[in-house]
Amino acid sequence: MSAIRIALAQINSTVGDLEGNADRIAGFAKRARAAGAHLMVTPELALAGYPPEDLLLRPDFYRACARTLAELARRIEGIAVVVGHPLEADGEYFNAASLLRDGKVVATYRKHRLPNYEVFDEQRYFAAGFEPCVVEVNGVRCGINICADVWEPGAADAARQAGAELLLALNASPYHMNKQATRYEVLRERTQATGMPVLYANLVGGQDELVFDGASFALDRQGRLTHQLPQFAEALEIVECEDGELRPGKIEPSRPLEEEVYEALVLGVRDYLGKNGFPGAIIGLSGGIDSALTLAIAVDALGAAKVRAVMMPSPYTAQISLDDAREMARTLGVRYDELPIEPAMKTFAAMLEQEFAGRPADTTEENLQARIRGMLLMALSNKVGSIVLTTGNKSEMAVGYATLYGDMAGGFAVIKDIYKTMVWRLSRYRNGIAPVIPERIITRAPSAELKPGQTDQDTLPPYEVLDAIIEAYMERDLSPREIVALGYLEADVRRTVGMLKRSEYKRRQAPVGIRVTKRGFGKDWRYPITSGYADEW
């Protein structure tokens, strides 16, 4: 009879913090050994963090990783550990995983499939491996795969043919909506093809625009879920395997989509500020729903003591906006300040009076208001060191309904990948936990309040229409003709697509923001600013 206890270590690594990541792995290994595990599996590139991007072009980075891996091996006692790490060998670079045992690196696997789509560009950095790697621990032969290796046939089959009885899959699979269902589907294909159970260890934590949700799991030989770790938190879970069968274990329940997305945003904010050493966050609070949601996320991520809200009313700011902003700040317990911008508006008007003579007021004056606010927020940020969290959503970013150096000014764009319709859904979700966003903010018509009686729908289609057109064009790459065929008015499609294309130069200058859809305005959206291409109609 063969039996093994394997620990799935769902770790939050920090890119480049080799010593800190090694300490984390060693700490998890100590816990796993105390729980009776024979083997522990870490996520993809757990030692280096993921993705290291162009650190992977530096030979000294690989040397540092090799030293740290050897030092880590000497710290591991009484348990075998599979660690993901970058590897330099024979003048080539690899995405690798090594088995550490008895103070040594005893076996190393080199990733076969190098993804070069969505946010991945591993072919820029790594050479592909070709050999399977099967290690024996406590009498059980375990095959090693890394992330993309299990997303298509080949690598898992090679491990099986080399004698593997179960498959260990190390992953750095970033979150986007509905991603977990796809993971289950793909891994079930591998179990059905190989007849092996699979243990899937996924990274957790925020890294710039990416959020890794963890949600590690195990499937038995029939593809049945036996273990499910939580999302968006570090975790350690023991999986028992006896004679090739996984014993049932703890299964964390799935979450509603709104809860999932909200927790992704909270984790993204917490890790971006925490890992980069920012002491706190500053948010321009307008009395509108986007800044209200951003404020709620920031407080949930950082605590009220580290968040400051600044209301900057103009003559066009409605009294209800002031009232609602004050109420929300009181409810959340954050520092709240009001800095009226009318004096600055008058100063700029006087300075530009001669230059603007004979020209009617237009969006120039509206944008000046946004830029005054941006300047004030950045001045406060410079003075106290806290980062400005911008409040623009994906719908606005898509069509340029945002002001360069104004409301786009800041260091991190929390809801950059959240459509306006999802902003409402997330706000309702958060208020379902505890009512922190005044109801009137959710129900009133959205407005930038840059001129009397202004609403967003003065210049934009209804948000449910706008969001659907953007999603079809951007995330599904449908042509305008195909979008019209879905039932949308040609005028709305022409207007939306035209604004989306004209706004690329603005988006390139926007702060990095959290990605939660399959295609956000970041690494997986690389459209040319200068382009003469005419869409298909």
C-alpha cells in the first residue's frame, strides 16, 4: 500500500523579494511538516514572485535565485518541498520547479509550454523544457507540471508515461471573472486523459495590475473535486492520497461573482500599497458612485486610519453631493477635508482671459476644474507620502470620459477594469454587508458636475448599452458590423467605437489598475495610438 500526505501551500510571494519569499516558503514547510505532510507544493515561481518581467533579462537575478534556492534547501528538514523558481542552465533560462530534500536540490523540472497570450509573455524570457520530471516521495511517484503545461495535452501525458501516479501542478494563474470554472474544466481533461489525480497549487496576492486569487484545489482520478482552498488569502491544506485515490477533504464554498470581484479589488489595493511601502491612500470624493465605491474598497483593504477623503466642490457641485460625501466619510470613519476650487477657477480664468478672448466656454473650462482637483490631490500626496487612488471606471476609460492630468491623475486605478454597470452591482453588494454608501449615491443619475444640470447620458449611451458595446468590441474582438447585428443601434456603436479608438493616447498615460476581466486596459490590450485602420461595417 502506498500513501502520501501532500501540503498545498497557497503563498503570497512578492516579486524580487527572494529572501522574504524564501522565509515564507520555509515557514509554510515547517507548518506542513508539523501537520504530518511528506511533501509540500508551492506555486509557480514562488521563490521569485510572478511575473518578474524584465528582471528575467538580468543574469544577476538568476544568480541570486540560485543562491537563495540553495540556502532554502539547507533550511528544509523532515519534508520534501517542490519550489518554483527561475533557472539558468547551459546558457539558457527556464521557468523551473525543483524538489528540495535533505538539504539539497535533488531534481528539477523545466516548464514545457510557455504562454504568450493575454497578460503572459514567457517566450520573451524563457526557453522551453522537453523532459518530464517524476520524483518519488514516500513511495509515491509524483509528476511535476507548471501552469500552462496542464492547459493543453502533452506535458501531463509525458509525466504519466514516465511513471507518475499523481500530478503536481504549480501555478501563477491570475484572476479574472469566472476563471475558476475554466480551471476545473481544463484540469478534468488532464485527469481523464492520464488517469491521475491532480493537485493544483496557485499563487495568491496582488502584483501591479494582476491579482492572483489562490483557490488551489485537488481533483481525484475521476475529476471529482476533493479539496478546495479559499480565494484571496494564504492557505495551507493537506491532501491525503492512498493507492492513487485522494481522500475527501475540506471544500471552501464558491462565492457570488460580486463578492469575488470585490475581494479581488480589496486584495489588489492592500498588496499594491503594502508591498510598495505607501503609508496610506488619498481619494478625491465627489459624492458620486465611483469615488464612493473606491473609498469603501480602500477602507476595507487598509483600514480607516490609512485612508483620507478630500471633497473639492465647485460652484456646480450639488448640495446633495456634499451631504452624501460627508455622510459616507462619517460612516467609514475616515479623515475628511473640503477644499473648494472656486478660487483657483477664478485665478485660472483671469490668467487665460486674454488667450481665450472671443472663444465660447466649452470642455476646456470643464477640464480645468478636473485638473485643479488633480493638482490638489497630488500636492497632498507629495506632502504626506500617501498615494492617490483614482476613481475612473472601465466604461469611462474606454471612451475617454476622463481628463488627463485631472481625474486621471494618481498612482493606482482601483476600478479601472470595472464597467459602470458592475460598479452599481458592487456597491449594492458592499451595502449588503453593512450600509456604507448612501442610497442616494447609488440611485441618482451619474454626473461629472462640471456644468449646470450635467449628466453622463448627455454625451454617452445608457451604460447598459455602452458597456455591452465595449465588451463586445474590446473583449470579444467583434467588428462594429457584428455588434450591430447583435441588436444595438448603429449610431450608438459608431459613437462608442469611435470614442474608444480616439482615447487610446489617454489610456496609455493612465495609472496601472487592477485587472478583473479577461481583457483589461493593460498588458493584454496593446492597440496602436497611431492607426489608419478602418473597422468592418
